[in-house]
Amino acid sequence: MNQAIYVGLDIGTTAIKVSAVTRQLEAVYEEQYAYDYLTPQKGWTEIEPDTWVEIVLEGLKDMFQQIPAETVAGIGITGQMHTTVFVDKHGLSVRPAILWNDNRTKEQISHIKQRLETTKPSAHIAKIVSTGSPLASLLWLKENEPENYQKTAKILIAKDYVKLKLTGTYSTDYCDASTSSLYDLTKDDWSKEVQQLFEFNESLFPVIKPASTIIGQLTCEVCTLLDIEKQIPMVSGTGDNVASALVSGSFEHDQPLVSLGTSGVVVIPNSHHQLKQTGKNVVAKITEDDQSIITQGTVQAGAKVNSWWMESILHSDHYSKAQAQIPKELLGENEVLFFPHMNGEKTLFSDPSLKGAFVGLGLETTREEMYLAVLEGLAYGIRQLFRSMKNDEQPDYFTIVGGGAKSELWIEIFANVLGRPIKRVLASQEAVHGAAILAIMGVEGHFTFPDSEFQMIEPHTSLIKKYDKAYQKYLKLTQMILLAGGK
């Protein structure tokens, strides 16, 4: 193996992925390491951040057993966004990291929004701040754990903490900075107004680097732990949604992306900031000259509704078998509706207390109808989210990625609910491969996308009409739940 190899790392919410590819994105190594996060109180989600570091070191060591270190030219990284790590002046975490799906600040969010709305420069941030955002988590630390706040010298996002431990450098990228609710989109820098409003010291915030910028190399200590000699360079990296958009070609083809992972995410490429649009504006800035912007919206429960139904309710992991038992003639005819916002909602309704619901159950309702309703419910939620972000504009197609994209049935449902073709790349293209692309760009200065085989799943006219009617019922269900308080 004498060609250059590039490594991608993905610090996911429940798993870490390690991938090694050639510059043509041919995978030569793939591995995944599952782990659990902590729930010390109801609505709280945390993790000891060194858990990620230990797993990454284990993963890299496993990889170097098969791939000579001297062939690896660079390392890229991506991961869960918003998850906040608090580190002291020695680079040690002062407490468990607060995850993106944490709800401990749900009672404070309205107050935070009110304070942000008092100044014009920070008013646009009031639209996007939510539970689990770095601003909310940092303010919670300041008000509830003042001793730990005083110890905190820097705040970092999950992937940035791993970078610190691998390279000894502090930095973040524009994606994670711009979605933190601590960033001024009009100035493309940390918000001075937010710092003044909440009395945060500006030294808390790390330097921001473009995603493909080399920020350092593996330290001698890390190389010793990995039993390698080469100090491999590492790039700044980016959030998982930008990495997914990059590898899927969304930037290149200007078409929306739907990611069906732990959360359900809609990503729409834009040529400039859309401050009045629903969703978060994300500064991609892959390179220093890159001006790419995406608008991102989230259905927080995402594909987790599928695993909830299968594993928590049916106590089964035979997903394909359960979906195969759903009669095809039931598509578009299901009388059961499912409201998918099971653990709050950030983009559409800004309500962390929302819960899910089934409607239309009868004594004759079957398990298959309920499972189909779960799959359809998330598709309706994604459609509602996209409509709120782009009004009535219709794209040529949607690209769908993530674990949920592996389901033939779910993809078919999405095509008919959204009323547009679904593009699914046949080769594995995930956020971790986007991280590897960043490493290629950082080391070589450019990247040419190879031609990828893909499948277009077309909607059926008759099913589009049926799902349009069902979607109108779903919207009425949404109104009923919101009027009832959503709890």
C-alpha cells in the first residue's frame, strides 16, 4: 500500500467511526465503536469527554495494525454539534460535557431569548438559541456551578476536545462556532454583544479556523501511545451536518440534504445568510476563500423514533423483517397518525417539552399500522420542517443519508410524502468520509469528487395524492397537540 491514505473520525452521539480512504474515497478501513452517554437526571444528557479520546486512541491503534502509519497523509474530524466541553487552563475537563440533546435549560430558554432581543446585533441569535446549545449550557454552568465556571478557561465542541488531546491545540471551525448561539453572523466572529450581555470573558472562546486548515499534528505522546513514529497532520474539521453535505455533493449540486440519524436534519445550501428564514444559518467555510452557507433545521427525535419503536416497544432488532411485514397496499391508506417530536422540538416550535403521540388507534389497529405510522410520522415532520424553511419552493430532488437511508421502505415513504425523487448514493458516503475529504483538501490543497453510483427513487403520482391528504391530517394533529400544550 504505497498510495496516500486519509483518515476520517466521526465523534457521534452514541458511536465513534474511524475510516481510512484513498484520495478517490475508496475505503480501505472502516470501524465503529459504540458507547453510551450519561443521564444523571431526567432531561439531562452528559458524558465524560475523555471517553471519546480513549475510544479514538483505541480506534486509531486498531487501524494502524492494518495500515502503515507512514502511508497516512492526514486526519480529518467531524462529529455531533453543540455538545459543549468545559476545560481548565491545563486542558482538563472540569465536569462532564453537556450534550446537544440535553434539556436541563428548558425553563431558562425564554429568559435567554428575551435578553438577546434587547440588542439589535444579537436579536437574530434569539431565534436559534435552544436547549443543548453552547450558550445555554455555558450560562447554566455559570449560574448553577460557579466553581466549575471559574475553573473553565475554554469551551470546546466535542470534536475540538478530541483535537486538543491529539494535537495539543485549541481551535474550532466556523460551522460549530456559527451554530453555538455565541456567534455574530453579520461579523463572522464571536459575538461581542452576547459576551457583554451574559458577562462571558472573550478568552473562553477558541480561535476559529476553516474546516480544511491544518491545525497541528499528532503529539509525540500520542504517537508513543499509538506505537507509531510519524506525527500525522490534522485539520480543523467541521460539524457532522456540513461533513454530510460535503460528501453528498449538496454544495456542488445546490440540492437539499436530509440526514436520518439520531436527529432528523434538513440542510439547504444558500449563497448568503438567510436571517429571516426558519432554521440555523451555518457558515461552512471549508477553505479560507469559501463563502458557503447552509440553513439547517432539525426534528430532534429523528431516526431514533424507529429504534424506539423496535427496541423499546417490540424488544426486537430485526428491523428489515418488521418492515417487510407491512403490507404495501397500506402505504397512503394508514388511518393511524404519529407525531414524532418525542423529546422536544427546537426549530419549528421551540418547545423542549413536546412529546410524541399516536392518533387514530382502534381495537382493530395492527402492529404493522402503528410501525408504518412511526415511519410516516417522521417523513411528515421533515416535510413540515422543509416547507417552513423554503416555503413552496420545490427542489429537483432530495439526497437522504444516515442510518435511516438504508431502509428501502422508509426511502419510498419519503419520496411520496415529499413528492420529489430521492437520491441515494450506493457507495457508503457518510459524515466520516466528509472528514476524510477535509484532510485531503488540507494536505493536497484541493479535492476532485469521483463519480459515484447512485439510485433515484421516484415517487408515484397516486401515492403523492394520498400522502398529501394524510399530511393535511397530520398538520391538524400538530395544531391539536400544540393547543393542548404538547405534554
